[in-house]
Amino acid sequence: MSEKIVLIGAGSANFGLEAVSDIFKSKSLIGSEIVLHDTNIKALKETQDVAEKFKSEWGVNFTVTSKENREEALKNATFVVISIEVSPRFELWDEDWKFPQQFGIKQIYAENGGPGGLFHSLRIIPPILKICEDINKICPEATVFNFSNPMQRICHAVNVKFPKMKFIGLCHAIAEMERDLPELLQTDFSNIEYRAGGLNHISILTEVRFKDTQKDAYPIIREKALEYYKNYVIDFEKMNEQLTSPGAERGIFLKLLETYNYLPITTDSHLGEYLPWAHSIADHKAILHFYKSYKENCMTVYRSKEMHSFYFDRERKSKERLVELMEAIVEDKQMEEAAVNILNNNFIKQIPNDIVVEVPAIVGKDGIKGIKLDNYPDNFASILVNQVGTIRLTTQAVLEESKEVAFQALLSDPVVDNYNSAKDLLDTMIYFQKDHLGYLK
């Protein structure tokens, strides 16, 4: 069956080329039209040229076009994939990170949570809502996948503004389980079944068992995991060669595991954004090195000819699950997917149903249906509930274009501990990022 797949943000080589390569490998999507769209016309053309080159080399039956006009790109779309950032990405990110620290707020990263996560959200949610407004008008039946961060707050805002939209957030952090669980349990990944959930970037493994015996494997994890992760070592030279690495970043991770007795899904840089005590135990060296390497790779390496061949390697297994989900919808596979970000529907009982949660789901022609995580632990859920007010107020601030509500969102964040510093920080950020935050009145 032929689909029309629109990739918004396709000028990003890391997203655009990987997505096109993954689609090219799909048998279920053969004959589909791939439409590339980006506001960066130069980058869009580069992605188009590379895609056409490998389409010819591979001899695959797909149509690849690029459209500068978003409304034209979206006509008759069946799938829309969003992966955008507000430019200049890293200059703004650096301000999100450093300015709060100038005002004495101890945040360890600045992408999804904490003050930096708020400013990131206030910048990126408005353009994503405009994209969704076009989708709602032009192709309202399309299934929309979002890869942009901050995932929790973007997904919440879209669900409030467009409650009928089929909008799903995807994050590949769960893929770490495919590397770690076989080593911990000394069995092939194909013999492991597990479920995990929480909020994006702050979720835990809730259950795990061996497929062949159906024996609970969590006792083994609890016995071995602390020692296993304590032995993690970053090889910085190797990391640079491989471009990506699991890294260490296990200070907060290990304390969460030790204290709550559940295995976190991701590492310090993300976990620590939500915790007021994270700064004292975070693996700051690894976080800073990861950020430096990621920034360098995004600005140079990912656009190199060597990376083109890396993305378009027929044998390479992608870290993303986008194509598998599209195939499951097209073929009505009724497949269980490990992690999607969707509106809560009593999937995690402790979290209000207007909040977007990250849970496993069944995927088929009728869409993506979340799976309830029975017996979700109250102890860890207490951390998640602390984010509810901040998420809601962020959405309200954007929709009402309200500086007052943005300030309330800042004060509700567990990482913020000083009223006057928060007030001065917000004024400073609006001044320095007035092109993006000036709408707050």
C-alpha cells in the first residue's frame, strides 16, 4: 500500500537521512512517497541530493521530493514526522544551561526539565503548534510522530490544543535495554520480555521476565545491576570514533536504582533535570563530554560523506522505531511497542489523565493503544507527580502568551529554589531570547 510520509525537519542530517534510509529498507512501504520539508533550504537540498543518490544506488521504488511550502507538503499525507529545533539551536541551548546557573539554580542539563527545559519548551511549542494547525486543516487523519524535545511538554500542549489529533511522541532511550538486559541476564535479547514506563526521560523498568520459562528476572537485575553499572567506564577516544556511546553518566542513575529499587531507562543528563538533589551526585564530566561531542557531531560530522554511507548501510540496524510503527499500522500487526508517549488513560494510576506518559502500547490499523502498567510503584511515581504542575503551566503560558504563567511554571519546578532568582532569570531570558520569547506579555 502506498503511503505519503512527510518528514518535517528533514534538513537535519541526523534525522532526515536516517529516516529516509529506514524507509528505503521497508518492504511494507514500497511505492510510498517521501516528502522532505525544512525551513533551512540549503540543508533540505543536501538531504534531497543524498536521498536521490542512494535511491538510485539501491534501486528502490520510492518517490522522494522536497517541498519548501509546508501546506503543499502536507496535502494527502498519511504519516507526518516532526523533528525540529529553533535556530540557532546550540547558542540557545547554551543560554538555557548557563543563565540559570548564573542565578544560582543548580541544573545539570537544559533540554527537557528544569528552567532550561521550560525555556526550550516556550521556544519550540509555538512552531510545533503551527505545524499541527496545518496538519489539522490539511490532513487531519494523518498519524503524527514527534521526535522533538522537550517531549513531555510538547505532547501535552498539542493534546490540549488539538485533542483529536493522532499525535505520538517517540524516543529511542528505551533502546538501551537491548544492550544492557542481555548482559545482566546472560541470555539473548530475544528471550527477554519487559515493560517500562513513566514520563519521557524519567522512566523505569517495571517488569522483566525470561520468555522461555516466564520466570521473573527482576531479582537477578536487582542483584547484579549496581555492580554492573558501577563498572561502566567511558572510553572518550572510542566514543569519538563511534560518534555515539552509552557513556557513563551513572551518578544519579545508581542512586535512583539503589533508593527506589527499580532500573532507570536513561542516564544522568536526562534523569537529573527533574531532581533538586541531582546536582550533588551527577556525573558532570560525562554529561559535559557528551554535550560537547553531540554538539560537534551535529554541526560537522553528521553532514560528512562518511556519515552518508553510515546512514545508508543496508546492514545497519537503526536505533529508531519509526518505520516499525508505520508498518504495524499499515499491516495491522497488533505489535507491542516498548515505549510511546501518549495521553494517559489510567496507564499509570498515580498520574492525572491529562498528562502524556511514556508506556508500552499495541500498534495496529486502529492506531496506538497504550498498555496499563499494573502495580506501578508509588515511591517512584512520587517523582513523576512533581512534574504535573510544571507541564500544565508551560502549556497554559504558551497558549495564553502569558509571562505571569511562565513565571508560575518556573516556580513550580522542583529544581527552582529561589523566588527572586527565578524572577530575574525569566526577565533575563526574555531579554536575550526576545526573538523567541518576546510573545510572553
